[in-house]
Amino acid sequence: MKPKISIITLGVDDLERATRFYSEGLGLPTHNVEGDNISFFSLEGTWLALYPREELAKNIGLTDSNQVGFSGITLAHNVVSKSDVDAVLDQAVSAGARLIKPALEVFWGGYSGYFQDTEGYYWEVAYNPYQDLT
């Protein structure tokens, strides 16, 4: 696994309000994704994403966004290929992580899976064929 966090995703209760705060209030540069229920901000060295908390929990495979261990934050590590997604997930599990969601083709056109580290934080490992976040 490369020593990099590609995206930090915050699960929010009010996407419009949160987007306005980060874009207009803090002046973070937005990166628009047409038609998606998500906001991206391109930062130096990483990206910040805002996504409805309930949807973020569902994306991980959780049935309840208030489930113990889910803080409403995920970290993403993007890689250059689908096979790299599988390799990093295997590496994490071998190191003691818990596989939460095996890698699969996802609705936005990429390939991703989730693991939970030994302290309970959720990580997405993803291949994005549309943007190089590696």
C-alpha cells in the first residue's frame, strides 16, 4: 500500500449546507460531479468528499449509520488497477484488518471494497477509471 490517503469522506446530514460551508465559507475549490449526490473538494495532496451519512453507511455495507464503530468518516486509498484493489485489501486483512465489503464493480463505474483497521476506522480501497487519484 502506497503511503497516501486519496480521499477523506465526511458523512453529512445536510449535503447542501455542508457543501456551502466548505465552498463558500472556507473557500475550498470544488470539483463538480454532474448528477451525483456527493461534493468533492480538491486539496493539496488529497481530496475531501461530502456524502450523505446514511448513504455512506450503505456504501460500506452497514445497515445503520449510527452503528457502533461508524464515526461517519471514511478514508480512501486509490490505486491504479482493479487487481491492486484486491492486493491492498488482501494486504490489510493479512495485517489484521477486517474485510467489511469485498471489492466489486460499483455504481459510479469504479471498483472498490472496504476494510476496517485494527482501531475500527473504515478504509475504502478503490480504482477510479475516470480520475487519477493515485
